[in-house]
Amino acid sequence: MALRSKQDYIGSISALNTELYAYGKQVNDLWDHPCFRPAMEAIGMVYELSEHDGDKGFYTAHSPFIDGTVNRFLHIHQNQEDLRNRFRLSRFLVHKHGACIGARCVGTGALNSLFATTYDMDQGLGTDYHRRLISFIKYVQENDLAVSGAMMDVKGNRKMSPHQQADPDLYLHIVEKREDGIVVRGAKASISGAAIANEIVVLPCTALKAEEVSYAVSFAVPSDAPGVLHIAEAPAPNMRRLVGEEMDYGNAKYGVHGSTHVIFDDVFVPRERVFMCGEYTYAGSLVSHFANLQRLNTSSCKAGHRDLLIGAAAVAADDNGIGNARHISEKLTDLYFQSEMSFGCALASIYTGEKTRSGVFMPDPLYINIAKLQGVNAIWEGNYIVADIAGGLVCTSPTAADLKHEKIGVLLNKYLKGSDKTSTENRIRMLRLIEYLTGQGSVVPIESTHGAGSPQAQKIIIQQSLMKKIEKFKTDAKIMAGIEK
Ligand SMILES: Cc1cc2nc3c(=O)[nH]c(=O)nc-3n(C[C@H](O)[C@H](O)[C@H](O)COP(=O)(O)OP(=O)(O)OC[C@H]3O[C@@H](n4cnc5c(N)ncnc54)[C@H](O)[C@@H]3O)c2cc1C
């Protein structure tokens, strides 16, 4: 079985024995929970689309490892075209779900970055990690599993490296090595879809020093492995899902990330599932491969969010009767320009990308960091533009229950009506979508700013690239000015 159905996926998550807490209560049925079901619906939709892809190769790809069709999120990028197809998929899917599908999307980055680094480790050190990884890749491909990726440690005092922390567990580390595997302890923060994925692939969070060998660890565990505990995110829009109705969510069916903070309380990992165990000199390259791939995926996915935002703002302007005003189309064009600049840079990173020694194709680090950073700017600037276009009702609209109320419903329908061409309900629905997309409740801006790394992380790589070229740029300028020959 290389492609599962949506029902297979939902059934497999429900069958897990995941220890998960949300809003101070233990959650026993994720599918029934108002804050996890929308994220599972989004992942389920990806399964549904892939199952019916036929031989089109849009949602699926041919895996050389199992010699069969696999979901594209589980594919190892063999060439430039593979990477481009994976990149485009995120934007396209966001048009349909408007949410986060980290339980599939981040897995691609984790598996592909490990593919490159385990190969290098085996070549340089004679280890056996690449073979183990390939057998794990075959397992997830053959069973079409949802795989999340957990790199980000909780990190404690950011000025201190892992071995300097007051509490050694603030970065995940190995606490015991056994003949048959390892035992790990620590916590990974804000992991997209970790509880609604079948597997979690864990990576180190930063480059490491010789005294930090126990932090150089990578492995895979089922999301319900004994000792793994999930604590749910609680962004503001989720609260409305606990008290409101479908119309109040903005994104009626999908939405939210389904992220959890994942605690590893002395978790045993069998040897065959360990992909790094102390090789600290390779942690840095693994982290940068993963970061670059996640920046590529987020550059595509956030372009999709901005497309939805442009559409929603245009409808809101129509609903207010000002759709044809010149300044509206100028503002939307500006947002589109900012957005495509990020998407175009990300595409450029694929065209200037390279195959690593392992054979996996990776994006160019400079252009993908520029793309991610520009994408964040476009989101924040876009939020301002769209808040401006949509008006204050984005954050002051009443609820579905108010609209239905015997007395005030009549008043709201009369006084909150915009143009004659739309109903009050539909006007408010669109404003709720804008509220959701602009993250008045935190979803998109915070996720796009920090997901795949804070802006400073991209600036450092861009600055390093410039520093390598600056002397040449200076010399060229001096020659042109006739100062040097
Ligand atoms: C919705 C969401 C989903 C996510 N999903 C995933 C996922 O699936 N997998 C995963 O691995 N991670 C995930 N993340 C984590 C994400 O990668 C981190 O949030 C991000 O890298 C920033 O880390 P932080 O949140 O700890 O912020 P911090 O690192 O604390 O950053 C806050 C500020 O501190 C600055 N700073 C940090 N360290 C230093 C220092 N040493 N010196 C000076 N300044 C410093 C930063 O530049 C920034 O300005 C997700 C995050 C979000 C918000």
C-alpha cells in the first residue's frame, strides 16, 4: 500500500495512544477535538487528492527506493524538477485549505536533509546511518505515513549553548546508550502537526561543539511512543472554536496548525531508528539543510496565504461598494508585487540549487534566505494593506449567535449591511476570513515570521554571502572609478 485514503489516515491517528493535553485537559480523541479536527481535515485532504492523482505526478512521485508511487511529501528530491514540483505544491494546497499541514510538509524537509547528512557521515566516518534512513524512508513510503519534523529545542537562555544551560534538558540529548538503542530526554517546541502525524523525525537544533556530543542526535519515533507527551498550542482563534459556530472561525472547515510542544521523557529509540548519535561536527550541516528546505516550503505556502488574502480583500472591497476604487487596486497590486518577489526568489533558489554528494537536490542558500525574509515582509505589509482595505469590522464583528438572535439579529442585519450585492452574513464571513488570514489571532504573521527560523537567521546567511563578495565588489568599484587599475 503506497497511497492511503483520508479515512485510513484519520483511523491511523485515532488508533494511536497519544498522550496529549489541550486547555488543561487530556485529549482522548483528536478527530473529535475542535482544535485538532480542522488541521486533520487539511492533512486528510492531501491524502484524498494524492489518492486520486493517477499518473499525473502532481501530488505524487515515483520513488526509486520502493520502485512505486508515493506521496510527494515523502519523496526524496532526485533533481531540480522534483524540488520545483514539491515547492509549487505547497502554494497550490494552501489555496484549498488556508491552514498549516506541517504533519506532512515538515517531514519532507527532515527526510531530505537527513538524506544528505547521513550520506556524508557514512562517507566520512564509516557509520551506518544512511542505510538505516533509507529503510525508514521505505517504511514511511510503503505505509504512506504522515511525518512531522522536530528540530526546534526549547533553548532556555538563548545566549548560552546547550552544554552551558542551567538545566541540561533544555536541548534534547542522549541520556543513555544501550546495545539495542538510545534513551533521550528534552523537549521540542511548537512542532507543527506532531500529534496528528504518525511519526516524528527529530533533528538537532544548532551547530554543536566537542563538549556537546550528547546533543548531536537524530532519530524517528511514532508520535505516541512511550514517554512522548504533547501539549497543544492555544492561539487566540482556537478559543473561538471552543465557544463559537462555524461562521465565526473565518476558515470554516480547515485552519490552525495543530502544533504541540513535544516532551521526551526518557524515550527509548531502537538502534535502527537512530540517524545521528554523537557526530557533533555534522549537526551544523544537517540544521542548515533542514532550515533551507523549510524556508523553501514556507516561501511557497505563504505565497498561497497571500493569494487568499488578496482575494478576500478584493471581495471585502466589493462588499463595501469600493471594489473599483483606484487606490484599492493599487494597494492589492503592491501586495501582489511583494508576494511574487518572495516566490520568484524561492524559484531562483531552485534554479541555482545543486545536487549534494548523496544525490538529493537542494536549494541555493542565498536565494532561499532572501525569499523567506522577503516573504515575512510581504505578510506584515500585506496585513497592513488588507486591514486598511477591509476596515475595523475585521476585529469588531459580532458572532453568528448574535446574527441569529431574535432581537439584535434584525438590527445587525440592517445596520452591518454593506453594498446591496451581498448579505450581511456573507460580508461578515469574509471579514472573519481576513481576521484569520491576517492573524489578528496570531496564526499567519507569527507563524510566517518565526516558522522555519526568525528573520535574523536569514539575515545572517545573506550577510555571510555578501561578506564573501564585498572585497571583490569594492575592487570592481575602485577600478571603475579609476582609483585602481
Ligand atoms: C506556528 C509555528 C510552527 C512551527 N513548527 C515547527 C516545526 O514543525 N518544527 C520545528 O522544528 N520548529 C517549528 N517551529 C519553531 C520555529 O522554528 C521557531 O519558533 C523559530 O526558529 C524561532 O525560535 P523561538 O520561537 O524559540 O524564538 P527565539 O529563538 O527565542 O527568537 C526570539 C528572538 O530572539 C533572538 N535570538 C535568539 N537567539 C539569540 C541569540 N543567541 N542572540 C541574540 N538574539 C537571539 C531571535 O533573533 C529573535 O529575534 C514552529 C514555530 C511556530 C511559531
